[in-house]
Amino acid sequence: MAYLMIKYHMSYQKGAELYTKYINNWGQDVKYRFIGYQNDKKVCEAIKNESTVRNLEVKSNKETLIIGDTYDVCRIQVRLVDQYENILPYSFDSITIETTNNLEVIGPKQLALIGGSVAFWVKTKRETGKGEVKVMLANGETKTLSLSINNHTNS
């Protein structure tokens, strides 16, 4: 802080005001927006604020699984995020996984989030069609992910 006050010729009062506003702001609603530029073009943006919303996010590394000489697998990632899609790193909630009859979870069907996220794998059985993976939090929040399952000749 002293470095900034000397560099920018700030008074002690102005330095204290900045410190209070941006660092020591307990009980105040403060929102930070970070914008990344490359070659004068905006390439990314992140917003940091108090987390008031918890959203369950379930994504897959592919949408279509192909049954060939053997089964196909897919990685499913589960994250708990806030209203700005920032991961909630102190979330260790438990999840339960259910699948339709043409899919099978590789590993346990009950997992705990680690730092707000966890991933697991599912594999196909010998049945084609639409497969679904349902992920449920202990509080009842549920997300369902749909996957298409085809034979090698139908791809």
C-alpha cells in the first residue's frame, strides 16, 4: 500500500479510502470484473462477487457414443457453480448417479464433489437409442444429460 501511495503521490487519507473500499469491505456488496485483452481485443471476462446462487452443471466430453467391436465410454463432469459460472471451491456435496438401461457407470454411483467438481465415466451396453445420465445432489437438485447411442454402421 505504501508503494502505491508513493508511486501515485497519494495522501494517507486517499490510501486509506482505497484500502477500505477494495480490501477491507466487510458487509458491503462489492463486485469485481476482470477483462482480458489481447491485441486490443477483449478475449475473456470474469466476474467475482458474493455467491448467492448454486447451480448444478453436468457436461459430457461427447454427445454420441458408438458401439463397435466393444463398448464406448464417455467422461461426465459435474460442477457446482455460482451465478457467474465460477466454481464453488468449498462445495463437497454428495451426488447420486442414475443411468438408463443402455448405459452403465464405471465405478461407484455415489460420489462427493471435491472442491466443487467431480468427474466419472459411463460406458455403453449393447443397446442403441437414447441414453440418459441423471445426477442428483443430496438437496434434490437434479440434472439429466442425454446421449445418443449408435451402432458403428449407423454413425
